[in-house]
Amino acid sequence: MPVLTRLIPSPVVVDISSGALDDLASLLADQRISSSGKLAFAISNGSGAALRARLAPALPGADWYEVGGGSIDAAVKLADAMRGNRYEAVVALGGGKIIDAAKYAAARVGLPLVSVATNLAHDGICSPVATLDNDNGRGSYGVPAPIALVIDLDVIREAPERFVRSGIGDAISNISAIADWELSHRETKEPVDGLAAAMARSAGESVLRHPGNISDDDFLVTLAEGLVLTGIAMSISGDSRPSSGACHEISHAFDLLYPQRAASHGEQVGLGAAFAMFLRGAEAEARNIAEVLRRHQLPVLPGDIGFTEQEFLKAVAYAPQTRPGRYTILEHLALDTDAIRDAYADYAKAIGS
């Protein structure tokens, strides 16, 4: 009897450890990545530039490109600069904006990407999606997932704490996103990829239930692994469904309505996840998520990130427009302004101030 299986797209190397950068040159010499050492490094002018001096002596065949930021223009400019130089791979060294720009640029010139994350702000470190600013605000672009991933815990500990906390919110939001996916399956018959859903839910639950904090190596490893598993889950499903539901719609609404004031991605989706869980009648789960977010100093009310109640209500009302065709608890309930206001009042009362 034949054994039926499927290939799972995933990095050939995942190194999450203290001192991982010390082995970066050896990792890049892997025949599956680069045999000649001809590499293009995409770095920020912050954390990436600071690490260049440390890494460059062991990488004599590499060229280094400073990336202006996480915009489509910066990504295209990087692709144009790399074109024709016969590189074997692109190495993104920095935070989420640099990694996303480098993912898009690498896809544009047909090269594999190695992700070397200097913070854990969101699951983009290993996802097949590049989120980039454009003329209309911000867009998500499908790209190949990284061929390898390196996370040095010593470097992560040096990043601003807010960036690590942001990753916690992004990982925990998986729980709400999977609930939305399953709701859509029941109501619209949208297919659910069980493996992708299981991986994303497990990633979110592992972070939610871990008793540690960002000063703990064990917690940082759990968070990093959760973000990696979420990225792989998206590769399996072929879209962002395993990690993006009403929580992300609310976050995208913040980005579009208040572009100069939006908080970090993880802060916004964490708040969105707690509120979305409450909307679906899962008050105990919403309170648990809110409690864990608070323990990690993440927002659970709009005032925690500088927004008024009215601005939050406006974002929730606008949120379904950010992902046309995606079915979540927001589309299911189709709440009008008064109903959103009443639901928020009940939510704020339930989770406490």
C-alpha cells in the first residue's frame, strides 16, 4: 500500500542559540546555500551596521548593502543594486523591516534568502510574506520563505525590550486567527489546512502558557520557535490565514487610519486578538490572553498605546475593509457602530482596567 505524504516547505537550517552568529560563516558555506562565499548582505544602519564589523572579516566574498527601511521602494532599490553580481544568496541581517525588504528583493532577483534576525518583533522572520510600506499605506507581498534562519539570543537580548514584547503579541494572536479560520470553515466552507492550523495554534499556545519572561533564555527560545513555526505554517497553507484574522484586520486598520501614530504590529494584534476572542463569546479565553499580555507589559486597551476609545471603535468598524474576502468574527457579526461601542464597553469591564 503506498505511503502518501507531502513536502513541507521549511528552512534547511534553523539555529536558535546563544552565540549563533559565531557560526554564521560556517553556516553560509553550506553547499545548499553558498559554495563560493559570494553573498549579498542587506543590513540596517542600526543593529545590522553594528554587527558588520564583527562579521565581515570571516566573510571576504560578501558585499554589504544598507537598506533604507521597510518600503517597497527600498526593496526595489536593493534588488536593482544586487542585479547582475552573480550572488548565490542574500543574507538579511536586522529587524523585521530589513528582513521583509530583503525577502522581496531576493525574490525579485531570484535568489534564496537567509534570515538573521536581530529582534523577535513578529513572525516575518520566517514567513513567506513581505510586509512593505507603499504609496497606499502598507501591503503584503508573497515571497519565498527563508532558506535558513539564525537567531542569536545574545543579540536578541541587546534589542529594545519593546521589540521582543511585540513578538509575544504576534505569536499569541495566532489563537484568535485560528478561531477565525475555523469559523470561516463552518460558515463559508473555506478549507482549513489542519497541519498549518495545528502548528500555528501550538506556537501561540506555547507562548501564552510559558511562565517565563523576556529575561529568560528558555522563554526567548520558546518565542523564537513559535515565530518560526508560524512562518512555516503560512508556507504550508500558502497564505497568512494561520496567523491573520480579525486581530490583524484591526491592526491594519490602525496602520491605515493613523499611520503616524500606529503602535508596533505585535502590540496592535495582541490587543486585537483579546478583543476578537471576547466578540466570539470566549470571555474566559479573552481574559486569559489579556492577563498574559499585561504580564508582558503589552496593551489590552487602546489607551495603553495612546488611542482613544472612539479611535479604537473607528478602527474596528473599518477593519473588514483591510482584507476583502477574508471571513472573521468581524464579518460574521457585522456589528454597527453602536454594537461595537457596546461590545467594547463589555470587553473593558470584563478584563478590568
